[in-house]
Amino acid sequence: MTKNRQVKRRGAGRGALVCALTLCVLLSGCAGWGQNSTEGSSPASGSVVAGSSIPQTGQEAMAFLEGSLRPYDKGVEFTLPEGWPGEDWNIHISGRAAMGDGGMSIHLMEKENAAKAWQAGKTYQIECAQGYLDLNLSAYLYSDEGQELSVDLLALAQGQPQPQAPAAPESEPVESVPESASEQDMTQRVSATFPAYQEGRSEYNGEYYDQAPFTASFLLPQGWSLKEPEKADRVFDQGMNTQLLVCDSTGRAVGSIGYGLIETAEPGNEPEAGEEYKLVYCYLRTPSSCHWEDYRAVKHTASGENAVATVYFEESEPGYAAEERTAHGALAYDKELGVYVALRMEEDAPFTSDQVEALAQSLTLAAA
């Protein structure tokens, strides 16, 4: 990444960030995908806003994007600022369209966002097709200031003003209650050094504990922390070794993070491009009482990638059949270091899928 990724801040005069809809349904024969600007639109395709300069801060970059949003004859267009590449942006364009007596979810320009293929200086057009019930753009910029923006595209296309955030009503002071992660911003970077401890070492697994120390850092809500488990719980785990507990602001453990070693592929059995993760996380993906699936890369680096996944595990009570449950997972590997880290949240951890993705994108591995 070219910018430090840290905190989120609301764009001035904007409402709450619209959560990206998880169900994407393509409208057959209906316009609505982002396109390059054509002649006659303003500005021209691939250009920047006239008279502008390259933004130097995240706040300036988000202000540039906000200022570039404007109606055109078929909908809304916007321009991304020069100097801020696709990997710095997380832009969701989603809404609903009429279908029969109800509606269906739509999600536009998903490929550009998933691949971080947004191009600096390029103008994109969003056609507001007839039959759309609502359409929103939510943008997040990974920068020192961590900017966030939410825009009602249908209202903008029709020349309507964006809704202002309502003033908070006056009320009597109430007892402070700790916020859940879903109510907090990811503003605190924490770090851990692995191997985290030597408990669990034996004559058979020394390579894990002799691994050259490295650090893993990532974002968490303010007040959250990492801590070592009780000594009795510090056991060897080939998939997530020397685990540390992820604790919320009350000290409750809501997840854990550990590391593993990247296996070397046998000659002739190298994984195909885009499937390196199957070898990297082979121990996590092996069917057992707990395995990781639904892998989705969210960030690519020079020597690896970051991803989110679903952790499937079984729980049972005496006399009852085992029940499969799921939890959020975040991953990152670095081929030069020869290691990966895996962070698994508890099933009841107060984390949204968007926050887990932000955590995964913020994961950074480095030699200690």
C-alpha cells in the first residue's frame, strides 16, 4: 500500500455509511454498470477534475472524489484523484431494483472493487436505470485519516440535495455502556511478534519455534488488545501456532491469532496462478472439526496476499449430534518470510463482515 491504513472518519455532511449488500443480482437487459466517460461528459474519460492538483492527504483525496460526483444524462459520474491507486479504495455501489411485487438487490462494479482495479485519474459512469428503487455509493479510503463517504446516487442524479445528518437530541446523561465492535471504528493498530512463546515445543516441532521472529500488525477498535492465553492453553497447533487472544475493551476474548509455516511445493505439483493459497493454508483447509473455506483475497502484495474466509467448526453436547457452526476469519501470507497468520473470531464476536475485511486488509507482516 502507498498510504498508511488506520482510522475511519465520516465525510462532512454525509449520512451513515451504507452497508454493502451481500446478494448481487444482475439485471438482464438493464443498464447500471459503471463505464468510462464518453465525449460530451465532464470531464473526459481518464482525466482529472479541471483545475485540480494531486491530493496530498486522505482528506483532500476524499474531498476530490466527493467534488467530482455529478449528474450526467444517464445517471451519475465520478473521478478518482491522481496519486491514489486502486488498492487505496474500497468502493461499493449497491441498491435495489423493482421486480414483480417486490425488489431485488443489485451490486455494480463489483469486479473493479474486488480486484482493487480502480484507476487513479479515471472517470466512471453509473447509469441509473429505470426501475431502480435506490442506489448508493459508499467509499472508504485507506489513509492516515481514514476517510469515509456515503452518497445517494438516485437523489444526486435527480438533482436533489444529499440528506444531512440529524442533530443529536439533547438527553439526560446515562451510564456509559461499552460499545460493540459493530458500533466502533477500526482506529487502533496492534502488533504481535511470532513465535509468541515456547510452550508446546517438542522434539518433533522445533522448526516452528525456531522460526525467525516476525511481526503481524492490524487494526482493531479502540481499547481492544492482544494477550497470551493461560500456560495450560499454550499448546502446539500446526495451523495456528503460539496463539494470542484477541480481547475486546472489557477484556473478553472474542478471537485468536496464530501463525503457520508455508509448505514448499513438490516439483511438478506447484499450484496454479491464483490458487497458491491452497498450499499455503493446507492445514487450515484440511477437513476436520474445524476448517477454513470460502477464501476471498482482499489485498495483494509483492510477496503474498491478504484474504477473508469462513471458519467452519462443529459443536456438540452429550447426547446430541454435532452441529456445524461458522465464524469470521482473516488471513495473510508472505512468501519471502515463509509464514502466514490466521485470525479467527469467535462465533458471537461483535464484528461485521465489513470490519473483518478491513481488518484483513490492514494485516501487515514484517521481519522483527
